[in-house]
Amino acid sequence: MLTTVNAGDTAWVLVSAALVFLMIPGLAFFYGGLFHKKNTLSTLLPCLLVACLVSLQWVLVGYSLSFGPDHNGWIGTLAYAGLRHVGAEPNLEYAGTVPHLAFVIYRAMLAMLAPTILAGAFAERIKLSSLCVFILLWTTLVYDPVAHWVWGVGGFLRNSGVLDFAGGSVIHESAGVSAFAAALLLRKSGDSALPRSDSSNVLFVILGAAMLWFGWFGLTAGNALSSGDLAASAFAATHLSAATAGLVWSVLDALFNRRITLLGLVTGAVTGLVAATPAAGYVSIGGAIGIGIAASVIVYASFALLEKKLGYDDSHYALGVHGVG
């Protein structure tokens, strides 16, 4: 079958890739604002450093392991290692109207998100060199196989009917569960006792959340890999889930804490963004609003119940927002 690269689809995929990249500093600011001021830079550095490391890992082996020709439903082969056989011609198995390289670079931006979530959760708990080694191993041994299982042609979860439009399981669930495991094993951060509502730099948190909300449209609507009606539907579902979750979280704060806070509002909004991610391309507007309501209530309850009961430190919301959400 002959295909022609579509200029509009290509432009949208590249713009979406740029929007997703904006989420990396967004996560850094969001996490950085949750530390005392003296520790803010120690959060920004790991997030940006991890983005650089994973970019190179993705080009060398990550893309091929995730989207290369299938090997028994578990992993891709190294056919695309070092981006061999990747050029201007579309990859018909994944995106038939955009250059193969455009698809690769878009997926690279998604691959950077999960380890960035982990990097923020690990800040101040392990040495920077140890973090870099861990992230490279985690990306290769966890993220790449899971991406192939869910998204790769031949992946066993994809073949079994699992739906994940933009990375709910591949990005957020895998990072959230991994961060939870780390929180149980690693010492608590020195700032874990800091009340969330009294975060030392709320302006950084708000800035990070705004960057995340803006960039998230590239994550969900961009996964349509075209500039048509599917992208528009995913865009609308993403926004309405976030707006609804932010509002519901504020109502819950008013009921249980007797005050509405900016930190609570943006935490709810980010929760709605996370919850919309796997479903954005499949649900109606009403469904998106329902997701926002349910996610906000469940994640709000998880902060109040799970953390106290299990005694772990989720001061950066990795499990609550990304895992539970």
C-alpha cells in the first residue's frame, strides 16, 4: 500500500512532541516547589539530567526494544538500534501519514516522562550517580518492555485487548508503582514532614502544574498521530477531566479542611490529567467529566488513608497522583 506523508499530520505530531517536552521542566518545577527552597535545585537537576540520558537511550536501543519487530510478544528486536532503517518513509504499522523519524522523536518525549516522575520522587534520597544508573536500568528493563507489551505490534497486552491511549499504564502506572516501591525501601526525605498546604514555594508548584496542563494536550491529543477529529476529542476530554478534578478536589478541601488552597486545586487538576491519559481517545465528554470526579475523590482518599496506614513517604505525589490516579 502506497502512502503519502501528510504535512498537517506531521506538523501536529512535531508540535505535540514539543508540548510533551515542556512537561519535563513542568514536572521539575512541580516537584521542586514541594521542597524547601534550599532543595529546589536538587530536584530540577535530576529531572533535566534524566531527560538527557533517556533521550540517548531511546535512540540507541529504547525505540527498537519498544517498537521494533516483535519477539514472542514480550520485547522488540534490535532492528532499529541506533535508528537504523529509520528515515523519512512512514512506519505503516504505527503512523502511516508521518515520517518514521517524527514518530520516533514523539515517542522519545513520552519515554522521558516516566523516569522523570521517578527522578523527582527520588530527589534527596540517593546519590545523583546512583540515580542515573538506576534510571538507565529502569528505562531499559521496565519502561521499554511495558511499552512493547501495550503499544508494540505483537505485544501480548495489546493482543489481549488492553487499551491505553496515551500512557496511563505505560507511563504513569509503571512510574507510580516503582516510586511506591522506592518509598518503602529508601529513607524518608528530610522534608517529608512539610505540610502540603504549606509548601515552601507554591509559585513553583503552580508554574509546574500550568506547564503540565499545557503540555498534556500534546501527550493525549498528540497520540492521535493525526490532526483530525480524534485529536480534537482527546484534547477536549483531557481538559474537562482536569478542570473537573481540580474543582472536585477544592470542594473536598472545603468540606474536610475548611479551606480551599491553590496547591489542592492544581493537585486535583494534575490528577485529572493523569486519569484521562489512558482513556482520552475513547471516551465522550460526559465520560471525561466522570473520570475527573472519580479520580479526584479516589486519589484524595488515598492521601488520607494509604499513606498513613502504610507509613510511606509520598510527599511528591508519585504514587497518589500517578499510580492511584
